[in-house]
Amino acid sequence: MKKLIWPGATLLAPVPPVIVTCGSMEKPNAITIGWTGILNSHPPKTYISIRPERYSYNIIKESGEFIINMPTAKLVKEIDWCGVRSGANEDKFKAMNFTPYAVDGFNCPAIEEIPLALTCRVTDIIPLGSHDMFMADIVNVVVNEDMLDEKGRLEIEKAGLMAYAHGQYFELGKKIGSFGFSVKKPEKQAKKKAKSFQQKHASSKPYVKKKTAKK
């Protein structure tokens, strides 16, 4: 198939459409962000990129904090609306019926109706051109208790997350693998080998030293 070469553009897809909250419990604000991701594992670091002319820009710059809320696909209308309206003219929490949720150590709220959130503290602001990148430490993960199994493991599939690609929103589909599955031995083969090993060693009796009778 012939390949076409286009000029460089923001065509990395999919990306997570998130609602970033900032401000305070008394005056909360929300902005939809598409340019976000993970920068580092240890310590956990993330970023968001915002145009300096956006209302949320100065709020985050002055406060040094924000919260990344990861919405469910059911909130796609709310996600889109928060991205095209300005907090300078609209109370987005009130308009979208969002409930501000207080998180210890942070002035800005998370959104009660969203099951997953990352509380973030800004470490660096890097001007890039159209956007400035806010690099931040991920301080806490806020998660709904009903998303955990009986062992306390996060069942991310219950979150109903979505993706954004080339101007369109998509609901995440079925699971097709887990990290590292391509190099793992098939479960049946592993069980078969374990069973064979047990049978082999069970057939050979361990050496036991005989006790001699005392005269």
C-alpha cells in the first residue's frame, strides 16, 4: 500500500480525554484536556498542556495544583461541553451538575460523579508554543470503592473509560490482553508441567535414617 507523507500534526491517537479541575471548593472550575499522559513511573509524574489564554491557565499557575478526573463514557456530553465553554463565563460545576469532592491536602476539588482521579502538584511549567506544559507529581489516586474486587485490586474495566482520536470520542471496547502476556507461558502448559513435577517427586520416597535399637 502506498504511504502518504503529511506535514507534522497532533495525530497521536488515542489519547485520554480528561476533565481537569482547579480552583477551590467555593469556586471550582473544570476544563477538558486532551494533551495529557504519564511522564515517569518513580516518582509518578504526569503533565497537562494548556493554552495560556484559557481561563484555567492562571488558576493552575497560581495555585500550583490540579486534579485529573477520568470520566466514564456516559459523561461524553459533559466532557465535550467543558472543552468548548469557558469558566470565565460559566459555572461548569453547576451547569453539568457536578458535585465537588474535597481531597485532603488540596484546595481544588475532584468530581464526585467521576470514579477515578489523580491529584497533582505542579513542579515545572514549560512554554512550548501554542501550549504550556504543566509537569506535576501525582500525589494521590482517588478511586471509587466499588471498583475494587474482594482482594482490593482495581478492576479498571468497571470505570467505563473512553478515548479521543482525531476529533472523535470512543468508548473503550473489550480487553484483548494484559501487559507481558506475549511472553508468558500458556496457563495450561504451566499447570501441566507443575503437575508432572509433583507426580515425579511424589513417587520417590525420601531417605529416612533407621534408628538402631539400644542394647
